[in-house]
Amino acid sequence: MRYAAFFAVRFNQDIVMTNIYQPEDINAENEQSLKTLVRTIRLSQGQFSLVLLRCNYTNLQQRITARLHELSPIKISELSLQSSVKTLYTTILEGIGDEAPFSLMVSGLDAVEDLDNLLTSANQVREEFRKSFAFPLLVWVNDQVLQKFIKLATDLENWATVIQFNSTTSELVSLIRDTTDDIFAGNFTPNVEICCEIESAQQDLQWRRSEMAPNDKASLQFILGYRAYLHEQVDTALEFYNQSLDYWQEHNLERQGILLINIALVYELKAEKSQVDYIKYLEESKDYLQKAINCFEQAQRFNLVAKYITKLGDVLRSLQAWDNLQCLAQKALELNQKYGNALQIARNYGFLAEVALENSQWHDAISLGGQALRALSNSKEHLHYRSLYKFIIARAHQALGKIVEAIKSLEKLRVVSSPENNPQLYISILETLRALYFEEGNYLEAFRIKQEQIAIEHQYSLRAFIGATYLHPKRYCINSITNKKQQAIVAQEIAAAGRQKDVDNLIERISRNDHKLTIIHGQSGVGKSSILKAGLIPALKQQSIGERDVLPIVVRVYTDWIGNLCKHFPDDIDNNIEAITAQLHKNADNNLLTVLIFDQFEEFFFAYPNKNQRQCFYEFIGACLNINFVKIIFSLREDYLHYLLDLNRTINLDAINNNILDKNIRYHLGLFSRAEAKAVVESLTEQAKLYLEPQLIDELVKDLACEYDEVSPIELQIVGAQLQAEKITTLEQYRQLGTKKKLVERFLEQVIKHCGVDNERCAQLILYMLTNENGTRPLKTRSELETDLKTFDLISDIEIDLVLEVLVGSGLVLEVREVPANRYQLVHDYLVRFIRQQQAPELLAALAAAREKQKLTEEQLIKALQEKEKALYKEQQERKRAEIAEIEALVSLSQALFVTHDQLGALVASLKAGVQLQQIDVASSTKKRAVDRIRQVVTEVQERNRLEGHSNWVTNVSFSPNGRTIATASANRNIMVWNLDGTLLNILQGHGDIVWSVCFSPNGSKIASASADNTVKIWSTDGTLLHTFKGHTDQVFSVCFSPSGNVIVSASADKTIKFWSIKGTLLRTLHGHTDQVFSVCFSPDASMVASAGADKTIRLWSTDDISTKLIKTLTAHTCSVNSVVFSPDRKTIVSAGADHTIRLWSKTGNLLKTLHGHTASVNSVSISPDGRIVSGSSDYTVKLWSKNGQLLKSFQGHNGEVNGVCFNCDRNLIISASADRTARIWSAKPPKPKSFELDELVACGRDWTHDYLNTNPNVRQTDYI
């Protein structure tokens, strides 16, 4: 409570001003506070102390930090928190490494996304701060953070000293004035943090009773309005904007226009939030935009007209005012030719293309869409707009009857588009594609696309109800206001229905030491899987428990439960129980809490009907219960709870007192109460902007609850989905169109229609066969269903597989995995009566007649046996068809992976197909088609192996001189040493920050590394740290041995190059670069050193004498030079730059040639013994060039920037290091099978993939060939 008075005055405008703070000499007070802080740091050496540095302004914080470093005789280390951090204690622990600092300053707390949880967990482990941090800990806080500190980390805050720093009144006024000037000028768009600073400035000025000039006050109101807009507080935003407008419309026409634009944006946001007043608010937005454009025209600011006129086009498009949009776009095109940019020109062509589409001018739509795309042809950005214009063209092709072309275009769009950028566009693509497939009779693909569409609509809150399928975590599109991508959150149904309480209860159980095991149980359809998938798991991923990060691991398929568990571990792990338990111990040591979640656990008993088969799993569970920081959750239907007694009887479960069904272990999940169901409906419809009359909601909940006063979650979703599909929003419509019963029936009809008109009768029959007259849901295999259907002789040409996939995918039917065959069951008992009542009288009569005929006569028994024989033969044929289908799927997968440049994945898939093809007889045409595709992959593969093990991006890579060993450096602070075959030999740990560079000594016995921790380290290849070189005052980016191995040269961000003896004696320091030095290397004869840096130059230095003089400076690159090397013959120097080029120079410094080909920064170059050049770039590619600069090959496969490349000395191999956390080995020569026969292709492919399959930790057991 020490700051209660302070916060009362600071944050409550109703409290009368007190004389707590007098700002007459703020600079002197800040200086005095600094002296106090320096004294505190000095007196707290060797012991823990916590100092909270209260400051609300970034610039002031930076000035105070710089001044503190000047005043303090004790070194102060700094740690800036990432916004994603979850814990304070472990982040600091990892940040300081092995050497404790004299003092540590922590910043960035105000930007942490989950600050509440971070502070809460820090308070829980406050004693660990005292035990582990024997130094002063200085933490920057603003007022908002300090409030939370006091509230959530009370005990920790009680230990703290608070030292306050303030800005002067003139600085605060300048902050407001300069910020608004920049915003009005369009120099930047303010974010939440800047708006918070401005609000703090306002409060400080009010506190000091400082009067603001009218123009400053109007500027402040503008920013406060923008802050409210960022938080979607639309009414508050409008209030502030209008107050600011009152001033600027009298004094500045341009600023008046900017304010009108921002008011228009608020009304557009109001439209997005309101279904009822959508058009009204869009009209308001349109009017304000038009007024703004008029202002800009009066001010003759035609560049601003060009900038904002497309926003008016967006609103007209939303209003479907096509004639107005056409006129506007034509006018805007003229403006954009002079004042606009490529995107604005493209936008207006796009508007005209949409108008043409709406007017059925198909060819014009194609032409205008093409012009829009051509306007963007020189840019890799604006993916959303390119997708939109391609979608317009595809719709025009559809209208012209070019169905194949339309489908092809839409499928490509489906791959490259992302729902998070614009979910509505992505959904429109899916909707159009689904309609085309359905029209073509490809019902299964149409259904799959429909399911994806429903899931996307629901995840992005465009659909209130999802039907009978599982809930998913909610997602948000990239925020158009803040341009930030938000994380998946707990699904709205979970939070709204009181299920958030269940999630909180489960998390509370997991956090307690006395709850090692939790069993979630409830009846079918109650939402057990949904609360895990859409509630508990995303919640665990977003928070820590104590100071431990949580690793939830979910298993839902049990046929290979060991393999499924292994997939969740990032480290190199064998596919066995011992390896998994060892990893769980390692997780505990690495500050992780592992939560093993076994969902739909009843399926485990069906997968392993033999008790002996279950023993292995039981023993694993027993072991896990005795591992610290491992928790287990079973989720299963309550009618299968007794199965768990088998586990209880089989092994010793002392950890849970040998009572697996103890009431303290079980967690029951029940149906919704009426109040919970109503809350779900209200919440979902509000978020999806689906307006339902309150009277309708009440009636709906009453109908759903029936006589039991409880609501089934699945029934609520099914009825709600049909309400939305039929646009029933009033109680009158609900009563006219049929209440709950009719809605469920129509939902079933809709699912049946998804099967296609040819298969509807089959679907009706299968649903009926999955019910019986007792009102229960029998389990039936596919063969049983087919036999029943054939016996009744009611349909022909049954598409049973298609129908079953649709029924299972719709959530109406469960597929229960069993041995020897899976069985199918209706998802819920309550559907039985609807299905049985829905069937037509003639179908019931036909079924009754068929059953009457089935009396057990001898003749019929013989016939039944014959049918069984036929069924067995058909099953064998089906198995063969399934094997052929699997081969074709593997071949297709291989092609897809190859197209996306996953070469090793493609090769493994093709080899698996080839091996299966060797084992069965297939039609020659099928075999030829498969072999041709396998041959293509085998003969064109370039990637030889993939080194995976780093947990962060790989920065650099080096081959040993004999080519048999590889060293990789990473942002995870480690160096990994590998055998050429991919076996990990050693991990070198010791750097305190990113390792930027690594290289072998000429004899291969030592490794040198350079790091962002300002040091160079020398290691033996067995991992022993030999020497640490300290001398650079900033990050060291590059390190290189001399040809003799006796001297080491390093390059640094401190703009210097340093020469060291092998034992670490600093020999000399070279000055000359005017910015950071990124690369340095010796010439092969050691007579010269070349360096390259951010000052766009390459500098050549003579090493003939002790003085080491600058010979020449090479200046042709237009951006930073990232890498430089000498050719083996000493005649050529090769450099790589951020200007996308590679340049070849003579040793005297003359530019010989410039190589173009990369489309982004070239980060690394290397030269082979025969003079070939290899380069790696931020465009994700590796390129191989002849010594004369001719492009020979491009290697694609990395999913991130390529940071380093290196040649193997005596083999035709290249290795590359990437931000995708891998190093990849490439061969310049693809495999050469002796022939193109299947056996030879498989043999050749097996040889190629041998190292990858045997050493890569991410290879699954099923990938072994």
C-alpha cells in the first residue's frame, strides 16, 4: 500500500490535487535520483536487491540509461524482454548465462503480452530471485506496469525500492506536438505504446495544472481519439475526434481532412461490428471520406487525394454501389498516374474488374483483373490483393464455362492465400471452388472444402455455430489497425458457457503437486474433446505454471501411441518408451511442465483388445506418474470408466494410492444448464454479428432443455447451425419454419445432400442401419453395412466410402478404430429418433419385408454363407485397392512435396511407393504412371541430408579441411559438430549470445567461433573450450584462421578488425571501416586480409609487415557487404551484398563482373577448389555459379533466409545454414541410376537417403525403407 496515495492522485481525476509533486526543477530531481540509484547499486553488490525504475517515456528512459552508464563505476548489464516471454525469473536466468552480472537492468516489461501471468508467477517464486540473483536487479516500469506489480506481485514488490524519473513540462508538450505533427504529416502510424505515452503526458500535465495551447489541446484530442480507435472504443474515439475537428476545421484544411478520414474509419469499424446498422454506418463513412477528399482538393493536396481515394472505393465496394465505384476508380486512375503508386493503380483496376464482374462483362473483368496484376508484377508484397484479382479472373472463367481453368486457378489460390490476412476472401475462394467441384460431380472434394470453409468461418467468428464437428481455438486475422497477428485463444463457447471455469479448474489441478492424474469423463456429446482442443490446450500454451513453461502433448490415435508421442518432442529421440521417459526427465530439468493428454481414451482398449498388448502402455503410465513435473490426463466416455480398472489391477500405482477411479482424480463434465446454454448462444451470435431476437433465444433454449432442464452441447450446435443456415432470426420465423425437431431433420437432410444426388439414398440407408428399434446406436463395420444394404437389395452402385467419409466428417457418425476392422456408430442417441422418424413409409415397409424374408431356412443359410464368401473376396479386393490407393497417394504426396521443394520428403514418399509397388501386382498403366513419377524425383533430387537439432536459426556453417566434419553455429548460442553422415558428435556450449560465425583451423583440430557476446572462442573438436578472446566492444560477426593456423582475425560491430595469436594475445587492431564489419578472411598465401561491412565497402589490407596497412577500398556495392572470400588461386575476390548482387574483383581491386540472380540480400559466398562459387540469400535459395559467373544451378528447399554456405573440399557437396533452423547438404550432381527400372530406382534412392533416414531426428519409424 506504499503507493496508494500516489495512484489515487495519479489516476483518479475526481480527487483534489495535493502537493505531492512539485516539478520546478525536474532535471535536478532526475540527477539526484540517478545518484541515489548509483549508490544503491554500489551498496547492493553481492546481494539481491530489486529497484523499480518508474518512467513513462521511452526517450527519457534512454537518456537516463545512457547517463547511468556514465555515472556508475559498476558495470550494468542490460536485458530487453521479448513481448512473448511468459516468465520473469527463468528469462533472467537464461539471459545472464553462467556468469552473474554486477548489476542487471531489465526493460520491455510494458510490452509483455501476458503481463498478468508473468507477474503472478514471479511472485510465486520470489524466493528464487533472492537465492539465484546476488546482484542489484533494476526493472523499468511505467505507471500501468507498476499498478499491476503492486496488485499481482505484492510480496515481490514489497522488497522493491522505487526510483522515479520525470520529463519536464516543455518536454511533455514537445512530445505531444512532435508526435501529432508526424502523424498528421503521414510520417508514421502510432501504435498502442506511443498512445499510452501521450496519455501519460496528458495526465502529467493535468497533474501539474499546466495549461495547453488550443492547437496542442486539439492535437492531444486527436491522439486520444486514435488510442480509443486502437482499442475499438468507437464512441470515445468519435468524441475526441470531433473535439479536435472543432479546432482544426477553423485553422488547417489539411488536418481537417485527416481527421475526417479517421472519423470515417471509426464508422467503418462500427459497421463491421453491427449487422443491423451495417449500411447506415457505411454511408456515414462514405460521407466523411468524401468530405475529406474535398478538403484535400481545396488545399490542392492531390497526393493526399490519391492516397485516400481508394479507401472511399473500399466503402463503395462494401455498399455495392457499383456505378459510383466505377466513376471513382476511373477518376482515381488519372490521379494515381501522377501521384499514386503501383498498389493504388492496381486497386483501381481491381475495382473496375469487380464492377465488370457484377455487370456480367466477363471478358472485361479478365482484362481489368490482368491489368491490376501487372501493376503489382514488380512487387512480392500485397499477396491479398493479388489473390483478390486472381479470384475475380477465376470467377469470370467460371461464368464463361471454363470450369477446368477456373478450378485450377482457385486451387492455386487456395494454396498461396492465408485466412489470417483476409478470411472473407479465403472463404469466398473455398465457396466458389466447392460449388465447382459439386457441379462436376466430385462430391467428396466438394465436401472436404465445405468442412474447411465451416472451420475457417467458425475460427474467425464469421459463423456462430459449427454443427456436430469439434470446436477449434478461436483465431483472429492480422489486425488491420495494429497490423499484429494475434494468438489462438480459448474458443468462445468454452468461455461463454461456464466452461471457462472448467478450464480454470483443470489448470488449477495441473498446477498442484497432489494431482498427478486427472480423468475427464462425461456422456457422449458433452464436449470432452472440445474443451481440451479449444479450451485447455490453447490456455496451457499461452501461460506458464509457476515459473515453468507448459508442454501439452495430445494423443488421440492409439494404434502407434509410441510413435505419436515421439512426434511431439523436438530433440533427437528414439522411437521407444525408454527414450520418451528420458526426454520427460530432460523436460523437467529444462524447466518444462509436460502434460500428457490421452483424448478419447476408450479407443485405446479397442485398438488393443488383448490385455498383454496393453501392458507396455500401463508400465509407461506407471513410470510417468513417478516423474517430477509430468502430469497425465485421460478423457473418455463415462460408460467406459470401468475399463480403467484393468490398469489399476495390472500395475502398482502408489503415486495415486492405487485407486484410479478416486473421486479426487475424476473430473465430471456435464451438460449445459439453461443459463449456460443461453450464455453460449448470446456470446456466439454477438461475436459473429448474427442478431437473434431475445425471445427467440429464450424459446430455443427452452426447446433444447426439454424436460431434463439440461442442454446437450452438440444438439445446441446442430440446431444453431441450421438456424444460421436458414437465416432464422425471429421467434415468428422459428415457429413458422419448424422448431427444434424440424431444424435437426433439415440438418440431417443437408448432410445427406453433401453426398451428392446419386448417393443420397445410400446415405439415408446407412444412417438408418446405424440405428435400431430400441433407440440405441449399434456399432457396425463397413462390410456389415454393405452386406446389409445388398441383402435388402434397395440400391445399386453404392458409393459407401464417399458416404461414410461425409457422415464421419460432418460429425454425425463416429469412426471407432478397432481390430480387425473399424466400426461406425451414430454420434449421439438423440439423433436416433430423428433418423428413424425421418425415413419415408415406403422405405420402412421395404425394410420390414426384407427382414420377413430373412428366416433361417437351410437354403437361406447356404445363401448367407455364399454371401459371406463373396464379402471376404470383396474385402481382399478392397485391401488391394487400398494398397494401390496408398501407392497413388504416396506418389501424389511425393509430387506435392517436390513442387514445394521438400526434396528429401518427396524422395522418401516416392521410395515408399516404390517399395510397395514391388510387393503387389498392379495394372501396367498404373505401374508405369507411378514409376515415371518416381523416376522424376529420384533423378532430379539435389538435397542429400538435413541437419536438424538447433532450436533457433542457424547462422553459419563450416566444413573441416578433410570434408568429413561439419560445424554449425546458431542463434541458440550453441555450436554443433556433426559427422558428414549427419550424426551429431558434440555440442559446444559457452557463448552467452548468438553465435555468428564458425570455422575450422587448417589442420582441422580446432574450431573458432564469434558471437554477439563480444567474444571469440577457440575449441577443440571434442568440445573442450581452449581460449576466450575478449577485446571487442560489440558483437563479433566473423572469424577466420590464417593459412598457417597461428593467427586468427575477427570482425566486429565495433567497426574494427582484430588479429590474435592462437592463445588469445591481441596482436593488432585495424581501424578504417565507418560502420559494422560483417566479414573478414585471409588470402590463401596470407599476404592479404579482406574485410566487408555495413559501410558498403570491401577493404584490402596488407599483412606483409607488422603495421598491416590498408591497400585499397572497393566501392561498388550499393548496400551492406555481407561476405567476402578469396579464390584458391589468389587471383579473384568475391563479395556478396545486401543489394542482391555478387561481385567479382581482381586482387588489385578492379571490378570484373557483377552476378545477378538473387532477389534479396546475398548473405554468404564460398568458393570451391576448382573456382566455382556458391551463394546463399535471404530469398531462401542457394545458387551455384561457374568461376566465370554463369549460373549453373539453384537449390530450393529452405523455409527461411540462407545465412551461410560452404563447399566440401574433396566431394561435390555444398552445405547451407538457414533461419529455418536447419543446415542442408546439397549435391551438385543428382543420383544416376543404372537404369530406369523400378528396382534400380528404389536401390538408387535408398542409397541417396541412407544417411538422412539413419541420422535425422525427425524421421518417423514409418519412413524407414
